[in-house]
Amino acid sequence: MFAQGNGSAGISEATQMVTSYFDPATQLIYAIGAVVGLIGGVKVYNKFSSGDPDTSKTAASWFGACIFLIVAATILRSFFL
């Protein structure tokens, strides 16, 4: 019985440690998404200014990646917290 008490305390402590990392990790992923969005905006603007006909494909890929990062961070956070 005494061993079970220590085991559950260890599991509780490990759970607390893992869940404490989610808020900083989520904020980091949001920051990465913002940087990806800014870089994508500059790339799309450069292609649009030069008259490249492939602008819409580039815009969809960059901004799709940015939206994926934000949605993935939100879903993972809601799953595990």
C-alpha cells in the first residue's frame, strides 16, 4: 500500500510537470506562426510586384502553413489540458 501511494504521487507530479510546458510551447508555436505569416506576406508581395502568375499558389501555401501552425497548437492544447 505504501508503494502505491508513492507511485500515484510520482504520476501526479509528472502530469503536473508535463502540463506546465503547454502554455510556453503554445506561445512559442504562435510566435513561429506569426513569423511564418510575415515571411509569407513578403514573399507573396514580391511575387505579386514582379507580375508572377504563380502568386495565388504561393499565397495559399504560405498562409496555409501559418493557419496550420495556429490550429495545431490550439487543438493540441485543448486535447491535453
